[in-house]
Amino acid sequence: MPSSFPLYLTAAMLAAPALTAPASAPAAPDSGLSWAPCRSVHQEWEKEDDRSECTTVTVPLDHAAPAGRTIGIAISRIRATEPQRRRGVLLMNPGGPGNQGIGMPWSLTQTTLKNVGRDHDLIGFDPRGVGLSGGFECPKDASDGVVPAPGASAEQRFRAEYQTEAHANARCTGYDRELISRLNTRAVADDMDDIRVALGEKKISFFGISWGTALGAVYRSHYDRNVDRMLLDSVMPPEFSVETMERGTSAAKQAGYEDFAAWAADRDGTYHLGRTSREVRDAALSLWRRLGEHPVTVKGPDGKTREYSDGSLSVILSYQRPHWDEVARSVAALRDGGVPPLTGEEPEHESWGLQPDSSGGLFMQRSVLCNDQGAAPDADAAWRLKRYRAEKYPMFANGAGYSNWCSGWPLTHGPGWDLQRGTSPLQLVGHRYETITPLVWAEQMKRRIGGEVLTVDNGAHGSLDLVDCASKGVDFLSTGRTSGGSCPGEPSKSLPGRPG
């Protein structure tokens, strides 16, 4: 086993006495699984969590060959707080792909969605190839390639990056081709159904965020009869490819930037960036080009010296509207030689929701994206796609940052999503100003598989669990009633430690 693959092994699970519901309650089926308190079997588990139980479910590596190699999927459970009202189980996934989900039930109990745990057992799990379910990483290696010489053209830099990523992909997939070729969304959906069977449940409900919405949509498309209710927040596009992700994100960032330009123009007396939206856009684009040729070094109020490049400005200009005052002041400061209040390195703005762990998941993310999309474009085609985005969205051409991830991907692509319309109750949630998974994708997903779209009036990715209208999600999972229209997007002030 190459030393560049540190493994995250599942801890041994200890047996624990079964917890029983009152005699009058519709008790959970006897699954035969051996559960133990998670904090007693996982060294780094949240010490305050005395509710989560953990175990492992064994699944086939290849669901088409169930008698072959198997892998263990680490799962957790928090039992319904009102067992007399228990409806069933709610599986959940925080996205990525590659984010750990085994701690998600406990995290959910700290949010505005916590009341879903009244009538559902909350079930978290680390997907195959992630964290406690055989997670591994493949760090960069000097043998993969060299940094282009100073003065290299944009195309030369792009092609060097393409070749470096292709070499790394060939090296990393050699670790365990049998496993890595079966890291795809459909395989994780099949694992979910095996979890359902292991729990002894006829049906499951599901809550997914970001890539978790693709996982939910795929599961529902192939196991609709096994779905009770499904809630999907920050929805992925129904037609998946890395370029779809790149282009959709670039377009959303461009639209948000144009809204910012109009906002700044209305406040020219304060920021002096331009009296019209066009003047603001021209000024920002001119500054972006100047920083691309001549980055500036600034010593900030914290005493740290930072370099601001065109990439830094692109990030700053993509921040959400609650931070537009800081964005405008940063643009003016970079133009005039001042100290910007923003660095372009801040944590994702307005992302105060479920913060998943990501141990042993980044290579799984790459594997799922590359196996799901099918054949990757070669270097010439990839450069043409990058040039298209650069011409259409000059400051936001990098989109989601995935463009070269699948360079030279050597494995046969997976089965794809094959999305179908279903009949089980489906609530989709989009965020009006979001750029990571733009609202239009939720609307496209509705047209493809059904359901209803609720629009949250904010730009924070996967933030239903932070706002008061999370009550609509709770009501949906309890009653099956979907909601359309929109709802306010300010963070709830009722949650401890939340901004606002």
C-alpha cells in the first residue's frame, strides 16, 4: 500500500443495550444491529453528544455482484424524542461529495430543523470512501508535475495544470482501482437502500444538502417505492457534468456581481466606484486586469502582509449582499492604494449551517465527480471550454474550481444518474442569490423529477437549517405537505452562537 494513502479506519463497535420505546409507541423494527454510544467508540466524537449511537452496516462493493467483496458503512442514530409519534427514520447527507455525515444527526439537533427529530430517528452515515467508511486521501506528489516558469501564458499554465492533474489521477487511482471505480452516486444510493434494509425499515425519509440532493434524487429515481418523504436543500443540476457545474457557478457569480454593480452605483456618493452600473463594472474589470499583471502587497490592520491578485478580487466580488459594503470598500481601497477590509480568504460568507467534517473525503469527491460525468474532455477541449467561460464571465471563469479535476481520468465512468419522475413527496429548496448551487438548478430538477420548490431569500448555501422557515421543512417531513413560494432568509436569532 503506497505511503501516500493514509487510511481512516472504522473503530471497533461495541455492543450496547437496546433502547426501548413505551409500550404504546410504534417502536423501531428490531434490526439485529449492535449499537454503541458513538463517543465511546470514536475517539474524536463530540463529548457533549450523549445521544448518538453508532454501528456498521456491511454492503457489497459492487452491488451487481453481491457475493463478492464487501465494505463497511459507518452509521449513527439518534432516536425520535417523541417515540409515541415516531414515523420512521430520516437518513441524511451533508454534501461534498466526500463530507462525513455520521455526525450530522447531532449537528442537526442544534439547528432550526431540530424538530424533525421528534417523530423520526435521525440516521447519519459516512459514504463509502469517506471518513469511517474506509476513507483515504491521495496527497499531491512532486512527481506529478512542475509549476510553469514565470511569464508563462495563460494557456501554458492551463495545460501544465491539466497534465499535472492527469498524472496525479493515474497515480492515485492505482491505489485500489476496484474500489475507486465504484465511488459514484448510484453506488452510494444503493448503499442507502442496504442501510434501510439493515434498519428493518420498509421506507426511509431523506434530507440532503448540495451533492446530497443528487444522492437523494438518484435514490428516489431508482427506489421511489422505498421513499416516505424527501427534503433536498441547495439542489444540484439534473444534467450533471463538471462543465455544467463550472458554467452554472460562473453565470451565478456574474449575475450577483452585476447586481452589486447596480447597488454600488446607487451609492456612488459613498464609495465613488461609478455613477452607473456600467461604470462600476468597467472600473472593477480594469482593476482586475491590473492586479492580474501586477499584484499588490498590503499590510492589513492585523499586521499580516497579503498579496492581492486578480483571483483575490474575483473572490471578493463574489461575496453575498450582506457584505457588499465591505466589498465596495475593498474595491476602492485596492484601486486607491488603501487597506481592504476583505482578503478574499474569508470562510464562505453566510455559511453558518451544518459544518461537516471532511476526513478522508476529498479524493472520494474527485472520484464521484469523474466517475459520474463520463469521459472527461481532453486538454484541447478543456482549454476551449475555459476560454468560453473566460470570454463570457471574465472575472469568474474558474466557476466551481473543478475544471481540471478529471484530466485524463483513467477509469470507466459509472452508471450515471438516470433521473426519473417519482410519486413520493418531494420538497426542493433553493436560495435566491446562491452561486454554489444556483436557484435555477432547483427549478430544472423540479421539471425533471417532480416536487415543489421553496425559495429562501438569501444566498447562503444549504442554509435552510438556519432560518425560521425551516419550520416548513419540519412540517413537510411530518405531514407530507410541500411548500412553494418564498420565505425570509435571515439567520434565526434563536440559535446559540449564531450571527445576527
